[in-house]
Amino acid sequence: MTYVIAEPCVDVIDKACVDVCPVDCIHIEDDVDRKMYIDPGECIDCGACEPECPVEAIFPEEDVPGPWAGYTEVEYLWFNDKAAARAKVDELFPRS
């Protein structure tokens, strides 16, 4: 299991979760990404990030709400193909 950052983080990007992560597994390319990403290979499933998220965007992988299930795929994708992950975020949450 790992944690997933879902739609409430898109275009918000509050880094409170980064500050409490003991293994630095939350990543973002500033001024490029619309959300942050948790590396499933680095995450130790400690859950420290979840209560720190002010917009309640972080969920255990198996608990991501149905409407945001696509963000689980995006989380894994970003670590293999950033451009495809960014395109998927734009598809899931179009820019206004």
C-alpha cells in the first residue's frame, strides 16, 4: 500500500505534507506540476502526511474515493512518464 494525492490538491499545492514526510517521498516540479506526487517506491506507509493536508487530498491507495480513483494511476505514472501524468491530470481536472 502507498498513499495517493488526489484532486483536492490540484492547483492548491500546499506543502505541509512535505514538511512531515520522514522519507521525502513527496515530489513536485515547481512551476510545472499542478499537484504533488507520492513516490510509491519510496513511501513507507507511515501516514504522517495525511492529517497534515489542509485540503484532505491524501488517501491510502485502497481508500481513494471513487470519483478520484484516476489519481492512483496518475501517481504511479508520474514517476515513469511525467508528461503523460500531467496530461492525465489536465484530463481529470481541466484548467478553467
